[in-house]
Amino acid sequence: MENSGLVNMLCDDKYEDLGRMYTLFRRVTDGLLKIREVMTSHIRESGKQLVTDPERLKDPVEFVQRLLDEKDKYDKIINLPFNND
């Protein structure tokens, strides 16, 4: 469905929903593997878009800051809703 699912929760910083999904998928065989696959694919795609955007490359300071912000965002997701798993 549109505006739902893991990628939407990651993009919209829905930490509580991510935590509930983690708790449910943890109980399912290979559930966390599916979360990891989707999350890895999303992070790679968003990183690729960031690195290949010519507008972002014009200002190196803003580019590096954006990369650091993305890293902080996903570190926070892994640490809080996903219990550092």
C-alpha cells in the first residue's frame, strides 16, 4: 500500500512504528533478515542518490553534513527501535 511499509517508516522517522514492527518480525523465522534486506536496499539507494546528485556536490560542506545526518538517522533507528540489533 502507498504510504506504508518499512521504507515509508524509515523516511518519515516513525520510531514507534519501527519498534513495533521490529518486535513482531523478531518472532517470525527470518523476519529480521527481511527487515535487514529492505533497510539495506533503502540505505544504499538513498546514499546513491545523495552521492550522484550534482547539486549536492557543488557545496562540499553541505554534502558531508548531509552524509553525516543520514548516518546519524540510521544509527538512531538501529539503536532505539531496533534495540541495537
